[in-house]
Amino acid sequence: MTPLSYCTNVHPAEDLAGVLAQLDRYAEPIRRLVGVDVLGLGLWLPAVLAGELAAAPALRAKLRAELDARGLEVHTLNAFPYGGFHDEVVKHSVYRPEWTNEARLRYTADCATVLADLLPDSAVYGSISTLPLAWRTPWSPADDEVATTALTSLTTTLAGMAAANGRPIRLAVEPEPGCVLDTVADAVSWLAPRVDPRYIGLCLDTCHLAVSFADPAATVEQIYRSGLEVVKVQASAALQVEDPATGPARLALADFTEPRYLHQVRERTGSGTVLAADDLPQALTELPGRDPWRVHFHVPLHARPAAPLSATTDVLRTAIAALQSTVDDTLPHVEVETYTWSVLPETAGNGGDTALIRGIAAELRWAVANLLEPGGVR
């Protein structure tokens, strides 16, 4: 049975008390609304908290007990944001510290220590998603070597944990537009000759995949042909607009410009060239707008944006179908990751705790109905 989770990076919390409060305020009500006995969480732990938990077995046991008491379980952690993910302005800071910084290695190893004690007894493996090395600039061949050394060190740590615990924790590198590993093709090319695929693979974020205009089925084939695997899927959808130069499209897109997160935009021309802008405000002034746009803005899976905008849920469906035809047994971990609820326009679903709880529950029900086998929620 495929573990399905929702990612808690949608909730602001920087300490254990805040995380535990999330469980009561959001996660348990979502579980009840979905109507399952056990609900999966893709837990986000800021670096300071991850370090505290890694250093204190008693705190890890407390967190595990609190999860169990509420019918919640953790197969996967999101270790992409290091901290401050709900600051007033996040933008490029989410890509720091980079994989050239020892702090990134330490944070990820701490997350592995925590996850090993949170995994349910039924889990085959645990997964941790991470950033695609860094934002693309500055980056040098020397940085390649430092990052390779860091991932090799992490692999040694994960291999030792697997030998001790009997099941692996696996790192899932998440390509993202604008980063060193901008596309899945970039990630495959960089990772395949450098990493041990038993411990390091890909996080396939289907919003990022859609923004890159890559073919989902061909992308899945390329990953497995390289010897790598999809360790984790972040089930997500991007904004799409077929004719971004029109007045109604411009007005609709302007509603999605906001100051907290980066919203990279790609325009695919008739010749197949993909033009790039690093954020939506820049795209509205710099891209020609003669051809379709896709925008890195995670939108709820179950609710299509109002015309003339749409969502790339078909990319998600196709990617999951390709994985189902590729893997021998169950799918990788699937995590619904719509972290943007707090910055959605009012017309797109923003509306306080009740709307958030109902919205996430609706996304999870959509994922079961559209992506997984009947009864697949765990």
C-alpha cells in the first residue's frame, strides 16, 4: 500500500511545542475529515528543532507517542526549507544553506536520526527530500566537488543506520527551476555518476516537472534507465495559462503575485524553446507571452483555478501512471505538498483554519480517487 501524506510545511512552527500544536489544530482534524484511522504526515522540522530531537532520544520518543495518540504516522520528512519557511519574505533564502555548507549535511543527518525513530513498524523505508544543491548562482566546479563529498558522507551515515535498524532512510533530491539541478534531466546527469542509488535518488515534484515542460512518462523512464529511482513524489500542480498576453490572463496572474515565495515562470515557444523568468512579477514584464506559461505556484489539487488559468494536474496523473507501470511493487512515498494556502488569492481558496483543514482533506481525497488504488490512504 502506497504511503500517502500531506506536508506540514504548510503550517508555521519553529519548535516542538509548535509542531505538537499543529497536530491538534490541523493534522488530527484533517484525519477525521478524510475518514481514516491513520493519516500520514510529511513532517517538516526546522533545523534547530531537528538538532534538538536528534540529540535527545526522550524527545523523539515523546514526538512518536504524540503522533501515535492522534492516529498520525511519518514515512517522510521534508528537509528542503532549513528554517523560517513562513517568514514575511522567503524567496531565495529557502535555498540556503547550500549542499556546500556543512550545516546542510548536519541538518539532513539530524533529520535521518529523527525519522528512524518515527517510522511506523510497517514502513519499508523512510525518505527525506532536499534541495537541488543550491540556487544556480554562484556555483562552480569546485562546488560540485564539495557537494559530492557531502553526499558521500551522508551516504556513509545512512548506510550505517540501515545496517543498525534493518531498513534504509533514503535521500530524495528535488530538482527545481532556477537551481543548479533545474530539471530532472539535470539531476539525473549530476547524480547518476556520483551517488549510491540505494540511499540517494529523486524527489519528483510534479509542479516543478510541469513548469519545466518535460514529458512526465519520458522523465520517469529516464530516471530508472540511469539506475536511479524515484524515492518520493511530491504531488503538486502548477498554474498554467495558454495565452498569457491577454488582459484577463494578466489580471488573473497578477492576483498570484505575492512577496513571500519565489514563483518561477517558464514559457514554451512554438519551436520548443523554453524561456525563463525567476519570478512572476519579472515574467509579466520580461517574457513575450506569445506562448503558454507555467508558473511555480503550487495550487490545490482538487480545485481548478478560474479561467483563463488552469492547473497541471494532468502532469501529476501521467507521472503517477508512468511510475505505476515502471516499479515492481508499490509506488514511492506520495506527499501532497501545497504549501501556498496562506498566500493564495481569496478567490482561490485562502480563508483561515477551517478552509485549510477542508482544503487539505479534499486534496487527500482527490489523490486517493485520482492517483492511488482504492483504500490506498495510509
